[in-house]
Amino acid sequence: MFTGIIETLGIVTKLEKERGNLHLTVKSSITSELKIDQSVAHNGVCLTVVDIVADEYKVTAIKESLDKTNLSELVIGNEVNLERGMKLGARLDGHIVQGHVDKTGVCENVKDDDGSTIFTFSYDFDGNVTIEKGSITVNGVSLTVVNSKKNEFSVAIIPYTLEHTTFKNFVKGTKVNLEFDVIGKYVTRLQGLNNY
């Protein structure tokens, strides 16, 4: 379980394909604090640490994760948003994030808004919804929706978030990972609005 509050950025230093899996080696400032079997969210995708060497660690993404996220598009040198699992009893500064990406979306527009930056994203509608002032996770970042449509939404980013996450690299056409609010997903399913 995560909160969507990014701790730091990591740098992808190695990518190895093994059958349907992709092993990612990441260099980060938190590597020395990690341990084998620990869960770390990478652009919002919960992955398990399987090896640690010096300031780099390795995680493995299976085919299911690669099919539903933007991890397969990473190249060596890319930055990734990193967050370790939340501690029980700690403050929940973002919202409840599972680290289970629902689908990818596409950045449609980036607009300066007098001190903040408005990002608009589109996605293929399949029952997942956003609501005004509701929560959404984009590349692992917990955000508040400021404009919601059937297959599109916008978020406003403060300068700190822009500088300290991968949002600073987003342009029109950037593919992002989306995790919709878990409570909203349950409500949608209970109301029969989703085809399960």
C-alpha cells in the first residue's frame, strides 16, 4: 500500500528481458535503505526488490505489468518516480494507492497557469471514472482532479511537484500510468456501471 507521495527519483541503469519479464536496475538515493523482498512503486507500479548492489537495486516486471503500464517503454537513463510502501500508523498525506496500475493514459496538454501547471490526460474509457476534486494517481503521484470528463481529466501541479517528479519531463503524447481511486472503483462495480 502506498500514498502517492513520491520520495525520490531513480535512474534506470540497466534493462534485461527474460522471456516475458523485464528486469530493471535502478540507481537511487534510497537504495541503502532497501532490503530484498521490499515493495517499491516505480511510476506507480508496485515491484519487489530482488537484488541490491551498492547504490543500485533490481526489480522484475512480469508481462501483466508490462502490458498495462508504461514500463516497457523505459530506456536506460530514464527517471522513474519512487515510493516505498507506507508505514502503518504514519500520516496518509496523499490517498490510498495500491500500486496496481489500471491502464495507461496520454498527456494531451501542458499549460502554465500563473504559478501552477495544468496537465490534461486522456484514456480509453472502460468504466473507470474520475470526479472533480477526487483522487487520481498519475505515474505514482497522488493528485486531485480539477476537471473531469468521460475519458479525460486535468490536474494542477505545484512547482515543487513539477521539479521533484517525472512530470517535469511530460510533453504532449507522453504515456503515463493511471491508477483510479480504489473506493471509486468499488462503488462503480457495485452500481453495475462497469462490465465485469
